Amino acid sequence: MVALRAGYALAVLAAMPLLAAKAQSPAAEPPFVVRTELSRHDPWERSQVLYTVRIFRASGSRQYGRIRRLHDPILLQGEALMEQLGTDREYNFRSEDAESLVLERRYALYPQSVGEILLQPASLQWIGEEFGFRTRSFIPDAEPQRLEVRPVPAPPPGRWLAARDVRLWEEFEREPIGLVAGEPMIRLIGVQVEGQPARQIPRIDPGDGPNFRHFSERADYEETVTAAGLVGVRRQRVALLALRGGEVILPAIRLNWWNTADERWETAELPQRILQAQASFEQGAAQPLAAPVQAVPLNDWLVPLLAGGWLFTGLAWWISSRIIANRRLRGSLLSRLSRDSGGRLARVREHLGSLAAACRSDDAAAAEKALLAWARAYWGSGAPRNLRQLGDRFGEPAATECRRLDAALYAPAAGSWNPAVLLQAARRPPPVRTPGRPGHSGLPELWPRKPGESG
């Protein structure tokens, strides 16, 4: 027993220099390296900034590790919208020393305020294994990255739109030469913007004329992720209705936008188009008939009588044809407007349900999205574009809660807001004013008032 103890002590003494050397050796390098990149540090307000995160496996590192989670960058100062572009991408990168596997993730950042923006870079959490023990570590956070956002230049009339390229186009459901008075034709107006989300593209108003009208339908949105960032597409369907036969002059459509690459104002344009509308059958047939020429001599009193009879018959035919044509046109318009009103009411109720769900869960971001979508469905083209404008439209006390909700979303210190007040305001909105009937809404009330209830 004494011999064994002595042998054990000698072995411990012999191993002590190795243990001391191991304790003094530097810590193993992390198996991953995180690099971030901004496409530019001095963007314009509401223009696109690409934020790229790349994770390299450090060359020469013998420590095992696998990625557990990549944390998104955090906005420390300023206001900005941020969304991830597509899915993560993996590829091999060859350097002078070795070949590494790279994981890449991209974000689109849209500054909403002028001045300095501070961004905490993305960080990585990984799981490693050393000497049989599992460890969890973070790549140390780097210093905040700074952006100096420049104000919007003095723009031409219209909404501010910053992009790399903008394109307008139009399509018709059939050849425009087939336009017939009283029969609607679907016209598709498309806008493609490189560097903006689809829902940030301004609405295009095709305008009306003395002998034609446009009836807008719900817009469709599409987004594509490219190497240069986000490409948004807005497609607006409108029904073109010629009121009578003859020349229909569709005015030019212009959209002013700021070229972020060349830093100058440009204008995307659809040129003026002139169409010829054919008269409908009723309009073509509704022409007064001329009195027939009487070849046989008649009595003096019979000539005026027959002429008056033929004139009265032609006038009666012309009036009846006009009445039939107007009834058909009115029926077509009322049918289309009825379908549009029904679809609009369904959209209003759908967004109101989304707002109620967001209020129940106290989700400020979802509540803002549902409120603005509800406003677009209820007021159409004249809808408020942000929470402050919506509050002005609602009036007190909903105006105060809209400002509180805006502060809870974008202020540095998140505040509280009252969901019940906003939900009540959406259920009892101000009426949609129409020129013909003041104070009358185009939609029935979503929550009919009980007898004796006001407000």
C-alpha cells in the first residue's frame, strides 16, 4: 500500500509541469467570425440600405462548434423599418490561407428619421465542445454602427419615393380599339420600383375625363429579392368606362422619384393615349327620322298632319331609345358599384377583426398595421397614411391613443396605449362623405347603434 501511494505521488509530480503549461496556454480561438457590412453610411430618408451579415468559420481553429442562433441587429437610436431579405445563403469562400464555409443573411433597412442612427450589429450564439464538455458562447458584440441620414431634397409635387429605378406600364384586357360606350374595359396599371417594398409604392390615379370614367379595384402587390435588394411591384386594376361614342383621351400618368444612385429627381411616365369609343347599339339607333317625301299631291290639310305624325313618331322612338340606353348604363354602373361596395364592406370587417385580435393580445405593431389597412378599406384613396393623420380623422379621445400607439412603436422608451379606445373608434368611425348626400356613408354601420345610443 505504501509503494502504491508513493508511485501515485511520483506520477502527480511528473504531470504537474504539463498541467501548468496547459493552464498558461492561451484560450482556443472561437470557431466562427462574424462580419457585417452596410451598403452606405449616408442614406437618404426612407431610402433602402442593405445590411449584410456573414459568418466565417475561423481558419486554423481546432475547436468544434455549431451555430445555435444568429441574433438580428438592434436599433439603438433613431427610427427605421427593417426586414430580412429572403433566406440564409451558404457558400464556400477561398482565402490565401484556407477555404471556409460562409453563412450569409441580408436585411433591408429604411430610415424613417433624419440624423444619426445607431445600430447594434448582429451577434452569434454557438455551441462548442472541448475536452468532452459542451459549452455555449457568444461572439462578442462589436461597437454600434452609425448612419447619418440625410433629409429629403425639395421635391416636385407628389409623394416622396426614393429608389434605384422606377418603371410604369399598362395593359388592357382586350385590344383598346374594341372600346364600346357603356361597356367597361379592364385597364391594368403597373409600377415596378427597385429599392422599396411594394406597399410603399404610391397609388396611381389615372384620372377621369368629360366622356369617360375610371373605377379602381383592389391593388395587387408582389416583392422579389435580388442581389441589389428588394424590388416591389404594385398592379392597379381599373375599369375604364366610355360614356358615349367618340374620342377618348386618356391623360399621361407621371410619377416623380428620387434616383438614389445618381442623386437627382427623375420622372416615370405613361404617355397620353387616344382611343376611339364606338357608340352602343342604342345610341346608334337613337337618331330622329326625317319626314318622308310625299310624291303624290295631297290636300292642303293632310300634308301638315302626316308630317306632324311622322315627326311625333320619330321623336317618341328617339326618347324611348334614350331611356332604354340610360337604364342599361345605370344598371351596369349600379351593379358594378354594388359589387365593389360589398367587397369593400367585407374588407373593412376583415381588417376590423384583425384589429380586435391585435388589441386583445396588446400587440402594438399588429394594431398599427390593422388600423391603417382598415382605414384604406373604409376611406379608399382619401385614407390617412399614418397614425397621426388617422387620429386627426377620428378626433378625441382616439387621437390621443393614436399618438400613444405611435410612441409605443417608435419612441426610444416604449409607452402604454389603450386598445379599447382605438377599437371603439374603428367600430364607430366618422362617415364617408359623398358629394350627393352629405353625411351619408357608402357602407352600412358595422356595429348598428342601439335605440338611444349616441356617438
